[in-house]
Amino acid sequence: MIRYTPLLDLTEFFFGRFDHPGEEHHHDPKLEVTSEYSVSRVEKGKFSLEIEGGLWELGPGHYFLNCAGMEYRCRHFELVPTDVCVSINYVASANSPEQTDRFERAAR
């Protein structure tokens, strides 16, 4: 299970914390699809991130970007993951197509 704790919600952006609560075993989905644009930072723990055949191991201090519609897979090394990430998400639906296009170009 993944828990999201909102820290700040604005019209165009929201900022929050992702972690895995309690002692529940976590099952990584085979595929996930991002619904928004975001920049995330790993604060604690580690996991691997697979995108289009590339595989990265992420740990404290690493950043990663998500673009709306991006397919990816996370793999955790523990049955009860201890990773914590903070994320700033861009709400594309609250903005013009030009602003969204500018964000996509900056993320590449």
C-alpha cells in the first residue's frame, strides 16, 4: 500500500509525501501510468525504477521526473518498504496548453 500525505495544495501545483504505512506487505504493480507532471525526491529508503527498458536504483537524494501518460514500474527490495518520497505535482488541467507544452519541453 502507498500512502499520500498532502503538504500544500494550490491551483496549479500540489506538494506531498509518499510512503508505505505500517507493517502491511506491499505488492508492486506490473505497470503504472502517471496522470500528471511531477518532480520527486527520495528522502529515505531505496527502490528501482524501470522506464522504457531502462532500470535505475534510487535512494536518498535522488530526483526523478514524471510526465503525464508515462508508463513505469517501481520495484521495492523489501516486503514492507521503508522508502519516503516528496513530490511537487503540476496540475496540467488547471493551465493552458502553452504552459503544459513548456513544462514538457523543460522535463526533457
